[in-house]
Amino acid sequence: MNVWIKRLALILLAVILAGAAICTYIMYSAKNAVPVLNYHQINDRDENALTVHTDQFEAQMKYLADNDYHTITPEDMVDAWENGKELPDKPVIITFDDGYADNYRNAYPILKKYNLQGTIFLISDYVGTYPNYLTWTQAEEMQESGLINFESHTLSHEQLDSTSPEETWNQVDGSKKALEWRLRKEINFLAYPCAPTMKNCSAWSKRPVTKAHLP
Ligand SMILES: [Zn+2]
């Protein structure tokens, strides 16, 4: 066979194999994609971008329950991706950032009503410190219910793209240690405050604190 025909055949084969690999990857990614809902405050008082009214939140949770969605935790998601753990049909992760007191007053009773799990990302220095935020007693009660899982949203919500590498590490590791001490569980997930660009992340991102970074 002419050498150019052989080369052309090899190139075509490479293109076909690459195409098959890309298609497989896209199909695998779509199959394993898990939607993540992110909330902050749930109340009828604060009219701001972080607030969802209680009746709207209830309607959204009812929709999930009525349409056979199954709530999972970030840990379940990573277990599925890394270890092949089977996920339920229509998995969804419900998250709350900051740890507001209304998550206990308003969201938690609704999650209980529909038997839905949620994950609250706590600013560990704010817990039990400011009246608008959860107390440790409330956090413990919710954790003991088995419906609410806690993870980290740093020590004090510093914008991590403007802190020094040392302070960035302190925000991440200090929060992890404080939450693990208070809640007696492993903290493996971090929600970045204010969606920073993370230009400093190379200083600490290789350290084994986080299995996944949620937006
Ligand atoms: Zn936040």
C-alpha cells in the first residue's frame, strides 16, 4: 500500500478514536451530572438577592418531592464519581451558604416535611456569635436528624482571592478544624465565599482538605 494511503488511514483511525473518546466522555459526564441548588436566607422579611420567601422555598421542595427527585450529599456525589457508588434516580444536592438562623427556623421544618436532605456551608466564626446566624445547638439538632449535613464556608467569609496564602490557608484549615471539633464529623467540602478567582489557590489547593469545591 502506498505510504501516503497508510498515513491517511492512520490519521482517519486516530480521528475516529478521538471522536469516540470525546462522545464517551460527554455521555459519561451527562450521566453523572448532579444538579446543585444553592440557597442563602429563607424568610419573608429580608427582601434582598440572598433571600427566598418561605412559601416559594416550600413550593420548590414540594416540586422536588412530587417529581421523585432524591437528595444526596456532596460526599455521595464524590463517592459516585471516585468509587462508583450507585446514586438514586434523579439525584439533587440542596445547599445553603453562610448558615443563617432562618435555615433552622424556616427551611429545616420544610425539609423535614418532605424528607429532603440539605447541606449547610457554615462560616465557623459566625456560628453562635451573631444573632442572624445558627447556634451550635441548632446545628447539632439538625445534624442529629440525619437530614442536615454541614460543611465549611471558611472561618470568617474573607474573599479568598485577596488574602495572603497564609491567611487563605488559615481560613480553610481553621474552619475545617473548628467544625470537626464542634460537630464531631469529617469536613471535606468547602464553598468559596463570594466566588473568588482563587489566584492564590496554588498555595494550598494540593493539601488534602477538600475533596470538592462547590460554587
Ligand atoms: Zn457566603
